[in-house]
Amino acid sequence: MRKSLLALSVLATTVAIPAQAENLYTWGNMNINYLDWSNSSNDGGKDDFAYLEFEGGAGFDWGELYGFLDLEGQKDSMAASSKGSITYKTGLGELRLYGQTYSTENLGWHVRNTVAGVSYNFSGEQWFFNPFIGAHYTNTNGFSDMNGGMAGWVTGYNFNLGEQSFSISNWNEMEFARDSAYTALSGETDDISFNGAVAFWWNATKHITTGIQYRYADNKLGQGDLDDAIIYTLKYNF
């Protein structure tokens, strides 16, 4: 928990560092969620749970920042997850230097995955597609070392139906060439994994967004098979 709060604090502090930077946009929300695992994932030992999330980002003339903190009310425990990412414009078209760190802590167990590499920004008036690739470092109970690479993307499309505003989004991560010592320890049986979510959002008002997400993970989250779930979300946009 302390490490998660520290990571979020570092991200927030970073926003203020470039004193001469031009702020292009900022956004943030607080959301409540209920994650409902499929029957097969329940049978594999995963329990449904609710969680509270604080999420935000900002764009500057030098690049972008993003971060979230999740407080998860899992069965008989309280878990915390956090993520921070940064992109820095290279001046070579829309190519950016890219870094992200993601961590989860629960009852003395922890995992932190850190990625450093490059990303590219493809975007139009109503859509964006941001792929990335980088070297991957994992720190968890019993393992702390380089752990192959990670590639993935974040994408979204905004549209209207009548006077109503909607959007579709997807994030996806693939870890590859993972260390065999890590996979043996984690219970994830292959050196390749997939992890992500596809979401449909209704922007009901300026401040209220609701949505449904399909969450998936293959050879990830401590198991070697497919895990999937539906997440029901209600956001308050600041």
C-alpha cells in the first residue's frame, strides 16, 4: 500500500517538474467498479470484488502523463494496485520515449512490472492508437530481474448516436521472452502472456460516465489458462 501511494505521489510530482512546459490538457475521474469473474475463473480460485479507482492524466508540449490507484476490497483482505506512465516526445514525428510501472500489493505479497522503451501516437479527430514496446523488469516475492519484453497498445474511438456520446476503448499488453525462473515461480506456464480489457462507455453527462468492460488475461495473473471477467463501472469526471 505504501509503495502504491508513493508511486502515485511521484507521478503527481512529475507533473509540476517542467516549470516552462505548456499544459495542453488535464483530466481525471473517480470511479467505482464491480469485477465479476467468469465461472471458470471462479473455479480457478478467483473471487469477485468491488474496487474504488482514482485515475487521471495530462498532456504537455513535451509529452504525456497517466496514472491510477485502485483500492480493491477482495475477500478477507484489502489490495492496492497502481500504475504510472510517461511519454516524452523525441521530435521524430509522433515517436515517443515510453516508460510505465505497475504494482499490486496484498497481504505481504507484491509484484511490480516496469517497462522502458518507445511508443508512437497515431490519432485523428475522434480516435487514437498508441502502440508501445520495451524492456521489462519484474520485482516480486522470490524474483527480481529483467524479464523479457513487453509490447502493447491503448486505443479508443469516440462517437455520437443522436445526442448521446459514446466511446469504445481497449488496452492490451503482451509479455514475451519471460525468464523461466519467473514463470516457474508465478504459476504462469509460458514465456508469453496476454492481458487487457475492451470497454464500451456511455458519457451520460459532462461529469457522469458509465460502462461495461470485458477483462481478459491469458497465462497471466498467476495461472496458465484464460481468465476473463465483466467489470461494471460508474465514473465521476472532474
